[in-house]
Amino acid sequence: MKAILVAGGAGYIGAQTCKQLAAAGFLPVTIDNLSTGYRQAVKWGPLVEADIRDRNAIASTVAQYDIRAAMHFAACSLVGESVQNPVKYYDNNIGAAVSFASGLIESGVKSLIFSSTAAVYGIPKTDLITEDHPTIPINPYGATKLAFEQALHWIARSSDLTFTVLRYFNASGADLDGEIGESHDPETHLIPLLSKAAIGSGAPLSIFGSDYPTPDGTPIRDYIHVVDLAAAHIAALQRMLSGGSSSIFNVGTGVGASVAEVIRTAESILAKEMPRRIGPRREGDPAVLVADPSRILHSLDWAPRFSDLHTIILTAMWWQKNRFY
Ligand code: UFG
């Protein structure tokens, strides 16, 4: 069985990808220090409890399981925290990531899929963002993700490493079987906060600004279901294992939804009004962030299947109601 090393396989998107790797006939081997991930989320293959900077752990794991490729999900991912504590982001999202890439190369791993973000684009200059849009991040989170993308470019030129960068738009929703979901502490994302509020286990929702230049005044995002996002990793992996070259792909749907639309969809599922208040804008939030997904649709065997708002919110609410970690 082909084994894949999954850094951050105990996290929200990493665990979902492990589930799909196993379904596709791979053995997902998670390396995770459990700083934000959950042991209970590692169900589809072994867990190596180690830091991604641990070269000995990487070398012995690669040798033990005959690892064919790696995926890197093990990063810090909160925009607000990155502004408060940039050193943490530079240290982990660049320092540890470069060390991980170097450990992979030393161990003979030749393919790496990296979780990047739409935050690399900063304030978009176009309605739909292609991969060639200028990258001018406006927070340390986006800056550090972009810096590692650039590091990968140079590292690949000087080695036989091939990489795929996946720039995620708004990852959301939960596993369709209820096995994995979003459990961040603190939680800052709209859909889990909304889901908690909906089931009465969280504060009423605060809308961060209603004076944006959008049709209803609230910001628009491209929400991509975590099952679709994980599927993009499997498609990218298959392409790399068949000799595909290094590439960058947006992972989004090309369709945006406003905060007000998200709330309306939740209300239609619940068949009741949700308490909410309009608060001030959150620093660093662009008005509109929507992918042009043409490149991934044409290049990979992939298309979104579960990324309609109804499925995203229903699965997210179901997870928040029944979550076991
Ligand atoms: N929002 C609210 N109230 C909340 C939380 C969020 O109104 O309590 C709004 C935000 O202002 C934003 C939208 O809901 O307009 C979505 O916010 P999220 O926090 O869920 O997601 P972001 O769009 O801020 O973040 C996502 C990814 C980041 C990435 C960023 C790029 O999660 O990793 O897009 O801007 F960096």
C-alpha cells in the first residue's frame, strides 16, 4: 500500500484528507504534535506524535512506511492571531515548514502538497481571483504562507522535489458521516460560530460590518466544503504521482456568498430567526474574496460536489451538535 506522510493529519482539513486517502487505497501516516489537532481525529492510519522539525522522526517514519509523498497542513492559521503574534507565524509557518521540506528531501520524498490560502492575494483587484493575480498579503498569516510558497519554488529548483500549492478559499462544513469537523479554540470562523449559536452553545452572532461595497453590505466569500477541499488533495496527489509538474491551484467554487446570505440559509434550515447584531468591521477583512477555479477544474480530476451553502451549514451544525472532540 502506498503511504503518504500527512503533517497536521490530526487537524480539521488534514484528518478529512486522511479519510479520503484511505478510501483511495493509500495509507495516511500522520505526523502531528497535537498542539491544535485531536488524537481522536486520527483514525485512518498511524499517528507519529512529533514536531515537523524533528528530522529523526521524519527519517524513521519515511523508512518504516515507504512514504511516497507528503502533505503539509501543520500551520498556524488565524489571521487575527498572526497580527498579534507575527513571530509565532514566521517561526512555524516558515521556519518549521522549511525544516520539514528539508527533512523530506533528506529522506528521499519527492512530492509535497502544501496548504496555502487566498490570504496570499491581499485585497483583490478583480471580482474573480486567478492564480496569476498579484500576491500582496495584508497580514502575517498570508505573508508567511506566501513566503513558504516562494521557498518551495527555490527548494524545488535545487532538488528533485516537486510540489503542488493549493490556495484554499473558505474551508467550511463537516464530514458527511459526522466523523470529523471544525473544533478550533478559540473559534473565529463564521460558520462554526453560526452553528454554535444555532444550537444554543455559543454567543449570538456578531456581523462584522454591514457597510461594505457589496449588494447587501456584508462581505462575500467563496465557501468550499471540507470534503471537496480534501478531494482536491487526492486529485493533486494522483497527478503528482503520475509525473505532473510543480503547480499552484486555487481551491474554490467561483461563487461567492455574503454573510447575510449565510445567515439566511441557516435560518431556512432551522426554520427560525437567529439572533444577531451588527458590529464594527474586523481589521484586515476584504469586501469580496472569490476564486476563479478554472485552472483546477481544467487540470485536475476534480469539481466541487458538496459546496452549496445548504450542505455546508447543515453538516457544520450537525457536527457542532454531535461533536465528540
Ligand atoms: N464574520 C462575521 N462574524 C463572525 C465571524 C466572521 O461577520 O463572527 C465574517 C467575516 O467578517 C468574513 C466572513 O464572515 O466576512 C468569513 O469570516 P471567517 O472568519 O469565517 O473567514 P475569513 O474569510 O476571515 O478567513 C478565511 C480563511 C483564512 C484566510 C482568509 C483570507 O479562514 O485562512 O479567508 O482572507 F486567510
